[in-house]
Amino acid sequence: MLRKSLVFLAIGCLVGAAVPRPSEARVVRFVVEQRRAFAPGTEWGTAGAYERLDGTAYFEVDPRDPQNAVIVNLDKAPRNTRGLVEFSSPFYILKPADLARGNHKLWYGVNNRGNSIEITLRGFPIVAGSDPLSAGAVGENNILLHKGYAFVDAGWHGDGIPRPNALFPNFPVAGQPDGSSIVGPLRLEYQTAVATFTQPLAPGWKPYEAADTNTLHSTLTVRDRADAPKVPIPADRWAFGRCPSGPGSLVPTTTDLCLFDGFEARKIYELIYPAKNPIVMGLAYAVTRDVGAFLRYQTHDDAGNPNPLALSSTNVGLRRAYLSGTSSTGMYMREFLYLGFNEDEAQRKVFDGVTILTAATHRLFANVQFAHPTFYSRQDRNQDYTSNSYPPFTFAVTTDPISGIHDGILKRPATDPLVMQIDGELEVWQWKASLNVHDAHGRSVRIPDNVRLYYLSGFGHVGGITGVLSPPRPPGTCQHLLTGSLSAPTPRALVLAMDDWADRGIHPPKSNYPRLEDKALVSLEEYRAAFPRIPGVEPPAVINEIHLLNFGPFFDSEGGEQTLLPPLRGPRYPVFAARSDRDGLNIAGILPLEMRVPLGTNTGWNVQAGFRAPDLCGLSGAYFPFAETKAERLANGDPRKSLEERYKDHEGFVKAVKKAAKKLVKEGFLLEEDAETYIRAAEASDVLR
């Protein structure tokens, strides 16, 4: 799609960088509604005390502007008297109380489903929480605050149901020119943890109302596993409505589902129904673009409210701006870049660097009619959903040999940022990560100079791994022990690397990602054959595959309207697993400390227990501990060396941790202070005592 004409570009270059055009999409009011001390009494590095600001940003977008033409249904949204579309979003900011003591840089961390997790991912060990109000909520050693960054987050998930501590925007609903509702097909899958008769159409989210509650005009199916046959449920055995105790308690609604014979726990139900009143969800990307641009370039809004990060009424003072997102918001980052939202209406680059965690080759596809961007493709459910891998897969512009699409995520050199993407082993199994580095014919794809791809071998989703800092967890509905909770220091070290790259021109570590030409990527069959024969462990028989999906003629790489649901499956793309060694540990990637000094085999996969086998078990990794002694492992028939054979004694284990930590610091993937945290944990552990 042509983003702008040459004439438009030439005119835009003449516009002053800090003076918005009257019709441009932008923040028109930025209202701070609450100001309070953050973690009173805490001094953060040289930046000193911090404060937290909460408020609301108000936006206007011109549907006629070529920069916004990509937003689906924007032309069908209500307009004000000036012909502009209005919307709003809550935000919060953590900033040095004395801006002059900060580093004059912005870190915009995009929340995940309304939960502000990006700030917590820069502490180590990571703490749980999504509403930063105290030092304990972000980690007392938080790298962003200690380095003096201003941190901002704003709501983007337009179908969120308001709840405490969550950031959700207020987006308009699109309609027909005559005022009637837009109606179109919507597909949803359900899995309940316990048996029940009823549930909302979109559990946890604002549902799109059913435009027609006659069940003959919808379809509902059930199956035992992802690849099992879909069994239709007769139209007279279900209804739109609530029925907490069965069909006798049915109250008809347009937003709930009642199954007369009940939903069976852990089975997969699929509903396709005519929905109405689509939210203009593509405005999500405009929120991030325009809040970032306002804070970076404007000293005040249209009403005279000051930019709270500006040093004075005439000087914003921000030298750099960075953006990050994780998991589904990592998919959001890839989409944000692909759709061109790192360029604001004045043709300015908004963010200098973007960090993407655990997104693989998925894109969010929030820019779709009737989007529910919380639901994404994985092997055990939602396989051919919209939030998926769809060409282009790679950052570099290439020609996809299956679809013929010639495109790339980064294709705007003037405004493309520096990019770091960090994936774990889970993303290889569930989110087609290997397609970042090869095409459908198995040919290598180059990584652009302004991109780094890093791979955290052995990691479950978002950094779950077992070691001295994080013990394994019970298996739950999986077959095997789960990897530990979040304890990944790599994103902290890469905060410094990204800033050095953007601000000082110091290149970060080279990309470190498994590739076919290095024989670090293998087929599923090769992976299974090479995996060690650990007693009681069968490696996965499935991996989340991807076909070229056809959602109908009004859907393409930029999103659009889906008219074919489920989509038609075209040719299949090859996807590969990461090769493992004799211990079942990946040979490629950064190799975090837990993999260099392992206590067991960490994998990025787990397998469903019970009737759901052999499906992969959600986003869980698995952990298979080593025997403590040689005699124990021989008695168990375990081919992997024991802890005793590896480290001899406790002192030997601590020595190995010190050596590995020192090497990771030298490579640039571990901070000195985090190395000390590992060493102290190893010294205090009971390993080989």
C-alpha cells in the first residue's frame, strides 16, 4: 500500500518538528490527574527520587490522512465537527522528581492485556505485579530507574473490560453510513478448566454482540484435541444466553453462550457467529505512536497542558526514546513497525530502538474487523487464528516463495528503528520462530544491519527456566515438571546495549539465533531421534505448523476484514526445532547461565496430560532434573551425567557458576550485579552438599 505521495512527503519535510499540522493525528490533550511520590525514600542511582503520574491522553485522527489509511474501519468511525475521529487512553509515567537528574531518555513499555509488565521485566530476580507503586513492585535494582529513564505506558487493548490497575483505551465503534450496524463473521475457541453450562462469548473481554441469535445461523463444534475431528453440536442443544444451572435457567442474551448438555473441561469448542459493532482496534498503534511523539517532541498540548517530561516550556529535552513489548505485545511491536507507525504525522521517527521479547514470527493483527487481539495461534488451540505468522515473516524485505509476497517488517529506512528481538525455545515450538531466519524453501534469510536476533536456549515462555534462582513448579495439566518462574536477566543487560547502540553507535553483540546452515535447526523427526532417552520422557510428536491462510479477499498482510472462517489452508511452511545435545539442551543461542551450569534438562516444550496428549502444553516449558550421583542415574537408566559427575562437589558447582557468569558478562548478556546474584544463590544452595 502506498503510504504517502511524494508531494505529501515534500510538504511534510518543511513543517517544523515541534509544530503539529492542524489536521494531523496527535495527542490534543495530555491531562495529568494524579501525581504522587513513587517508592518514597528510595533513591534510584544518580536520578534520585521518582514520582508517578496518572492521567488520560485524548487523541484526534484524520481518516483522510494517508498515514492513517491503513487503520481498518477508521473511515466508518464517528467524527467530530472537524471531521476527525476522537478517542482516549489512560497512561502512567514514572519519572525522576528532578528531571535534570535523569538521563533525558524515554522508555515506553507497552502493557500486556492492560498489565504493565515491561517495567517489572527490567528487575532481577523479576517480581510479580502490574501496577508499579513501590520499589518492591519493580525490583529494587530496576535497571531503567537506576539509569534515570522516564518510563511510560498507555492503554491500547480496545476490548478490555475496566478493572483496577489495568490500562484500557476508549475506542470508537465503526458503523455503516446510514447508522446501521456493521455485521460480519467472528470465530472463537473455548476451553474451560471445569465443567460448566455457560460462559461469556469472550471470557475476560468485551464481547462483540451476536447480530442474530438464531443458532441455525451459527455453528458450534467440539473436539478432544487440536487435530481431532470437529463434532457439530446440534442447533437445538445450545443458545445465546446465560444458564448457570442448565437449560432451565436460560436467560437469552447477545453476549453469552449456553450449552444445554454442558461444556466438558479441557475439550475445545469452536463458535462461528455473526457479530456486530466492530471496535476500531487498529487505533491501538496510533496510541503508542502519538503518545510517544507527544512526549518526545511537544512541550505542551493544544489546551496548554505541559508535557510532564519537558525540561522547560521551550525545551522538551528528551534525547532518545525506546519502545518494548513482550509476548502478545511483542507481536504488537512487529505489527507496529510493519504498518509504519514508527513515523508520526510530521514524518519524524518516534522511537530510536525497539526491543521485542518472545514474539517469534507472529504478528498481532489487531488491525482487523472484529479483532480480539488477546487470542493467538498455538499448537494446542487456535492454530489457524488471526494473531499468527503471516508473510512477511522476516525483518528484511524478501520474496516469500509460497505466497509471492515481496515485503518485510522493516522497509522504511528513514524511520525504522534499531531492533532487538529475543526469543526462547518455546517460541520455536509454538510460534514458528525458525521462519525468522529461513524461507519456505529452507533458504537462509539475511538479518538487516539494524536488527539483532537473540535466542534464549531452553526457555519456556517469557523466560521461565529452572536453576539455583528458580526451582521447578508442579506439572498441573502437563505431563512434566514446569520450568521455574520468571528469572531472565538478559533483557536487563540489553537495555544498556540498546542505548549504547542508538546513542553512542556502539554495536551490540552479534545476532545469536539457531540457523539451518549451522545445523542448529532440525526437523521434528531429527529432534526426536537425538533427544536423550530420559526415563519416562517422550519428546513432542507435534509442533505448531503454519499454512498460508486465506481469510477471504478483503484480508491481506496489513489486516482487514475476514470473510472466510475458519480460513482456507494453503501450502504448508516448513518449521524447525532447535537442535539439542546429549543432555537435551539446545546447542545454539545465548546459553544463559542455567544452561551453561545446568541442574537438569530445561526445554521450551511440555506435553498435555490425559486425553489432550500429544498436544503441546500451552506456553509451558519442562524440566527434567539430573540425578545427584552416578549410582543413582545408573539405577534409573538415565544417560545424562549426574551432578556429581559434572561438578564433583558443592565447591565445584559454585566454581562453575562463577566461571560461566564471568563469561556471560564479557559477552554482554549479563550485568555484573546480576552475576553476583547468581553466585550468591549458588553459594547458598544445597547443590551437592
